[in-house]
Amino acid sequence: MRGLLLVFLSLFSVAAFAATEIRTVSAEATGIDREQAVYNALGEAVRQVRGAQISASRQVRSALARVSQRTGDGRESSTTISSGQKSETRVASNGLISGYRILSVTDSGDGGGKLARLEVDVPVYKAPGSSAQDNRWRMAVYLVETARSRYTVDRHSLSAEEVSRRFTHSISDALAQSRRFALLARDSESAIFDERHRMAGEDVPVSEKAMLGNTLGAEYLVVTRVSDLSLGSKQQISSLTGEKSTIATGAAVLEVRVVVPATGGIVWSQTLNTTSSELGLALDGTSHSVQKVFDRIGREVALRVIDAVWPPLVEKQQGEELVINMGGDLLAPGDTWEVFALGDAVRNSHTGGGLGRTETRIATVRIIRSSPKLAYAEVIDGKVEGAGHVLRRRAHSSSKERAAETIRGTRKRTCLPIDPC
């Protein structure tokens, strides 16, 4: 048995809006009569454009009956009768049709019905900027989990909900700036559902309804849990010079994973355990200072995810400069990165699985400027030839070094115990 579930919200010709294009397809199908043949042909047209979901099931039903009979010599024998089996395949296809033209309806040739040939106009939604996202992996940042009900950040008490919201936004924002992934807004689903409900209304034209049914699935998920967040600062006075200084207290501990939702496999997992000094932050107790904590940690998480999943590469050499295929705030002027040449692929001797390619350090570069999509770097150590080399961050961030220089001030050549050097 073959069934068909087809949703027709409207059957009239409309002009395609900017985000919707009309795709005309030819389709034919048979039916027991003219109406059924046309209906089946419309379903075939939608399946050509939208695809179909097919489910197959088999049901086995048994009916037991016992028949007894007596033979000529007086013995009794019995026979058990059992039977019943049914198979079913169901094809479900959902889509919209803005118009169709019947080319012909003829006898199917086997005397069992009609054959309909149609031209069908199917509206197809084209996502804004979809061409730029075709080659990018889709990534979703899920709401950051929290281990406690409240946290204290630079003398400000924040609820778990506030910490989760700020971290989720800062991580998503940093990953979006890298332009390496097509970010999916999992933290804005309430607003998205409201808009879809509006689009399903009867007064919305078919071309707008083509936006429905286009939800994308993520190829990677970023799942984060905040174990500790107690960053702060306090003042101390040097017994040697009497000079006042601010020192960092507390730490931020975040457990970060990159997961493939299709399989549930963990691609990468790491615990970020850092302090405000390591992040290059000078906390002063203001709300602006608190926001810097979330922005800087979000940037750090994004950089580690990118380094594990899709690190930046040297695209080309432009005079004395290297062109890097990642920009935004993630590659800030003054930051130093190490360049590695990729070698042969390595396979695990036990499992036979790929372990990636060998990497050989060839240079250290400094970012001199960046744009939303690209960054430009100068070589400060080593030599870079050609393109395709991978960039990795140095073990010690230049932001920490810049913070130390700022605190040291005019005593640049003197390092006292109160200096972070």
C-alpha cells in the first residue's frame, strides 16, 4: 500500500518575492481517475523539489485455530492454522504550490486509470546570503549551563540565568566574527517560533510561506558549562615602595565541548581554567568591567574551538605581508601567532583511523591589521613561503604582555614584586 501526504496551502499563481524563487518542474503520475492522477502528479512535483520522507513498516498478525479430526483406527489428530502478514510503505511530502498547468490527461495504457502530465510552479525560499554559507559548516551554540544559582563577578552578584545568557551571546558573537561557521541562533528560538507562527497565518501569501520548513540542523554543537566564576580584584600596598596596586583574585572555569549531533560524538573537549591576569583584564568593579569578562572569555572559548575545528590559514603572500583567511576582533593587531607547515597524514596503528597531518613550526608572525574577513601579518621570526600553512596561537598571549606593560608604566626596565612580570 502506498500513501501520500501532501500539504497544499494555496493553488494560485504569485509573483516571487526577493527571497523566494519559483521553480517550474515537469511531473507525471497515474491515478484511478482524472482528479487522482492530477493530485498524484502534484505530489510528485513537490517531491522533486522538497524531497520526501519514506517510512516502511511490516505488521504480522496471527490467528490461531485448532482443527481436530478422528482417523479410521480411532486415533485423534489436530492441525493448527496460523496466518496473517501485511507490509506498508508511506511517502510523506510537504510543500507549497503556487500554480500548475495540465499538459495532458490520458488513459494509463493498462486500462486501470489515468495518466496526468503537468507543469508545476513550486516556490522555493532562498536564504539571504546562502551562497556565502554554502561551504561553511553549520554550528550552534547552546545555552551555557551553570553549576550554581549565583556568581560574583568583580563585586557584582549575577544570577545563573544572567551568566548563561551573557556567556552564550559572547561565545556566539566571537564565533560569528570569525566567519568560519554558519551560526544558528539556538538562543533566539522563542522569537523565531513567534515569527513562524505569524508566517503560517491565512493572510500571508504563498511566497512568504515558502520560508517555513527550512530550519537547518547544526553539524557541530558548542556545549559549555560554567563550573566556577569568581573573578575579582583587590588593592594591595607594597611594603617596599608604598605604591598601591590592584591584583586579580578568583578564577573562571568553563568546560567546553564540540559535539557532532548526528552521531553524538565528541570532537573536542577542554576545560578552560583562567584568571583575569591571564585574560589581560584590569578589573575595576564597574559594569563595563564585568561585561569585559564575558567578552574576553567568550573570545577565548571561540579561539580554542576554532583552533580545534577549523584553524586559520595563510592564504597568500602580499609583499612582506601574509594574508590570513580570518579577521574580526579574533585577530587583533599586536597578537602573535605561530605558523606551522602541514606535512603527511598520520594514521593510528591500532585503529587505522586518521590522526590528522603532521605540523612543523616555521615562523612566528604578528598581526598588523584586520578586516571583517581577513587579517594581515608580518613575520617576526622564521620564514614563510607559499600558502596553506596553519596558524596556532602562542602559549603566552600578547594581551597578557600588553597588560603587564601598562601596569609597569614608567618603570619599564624595573620589575618590582608588585609587577606582573
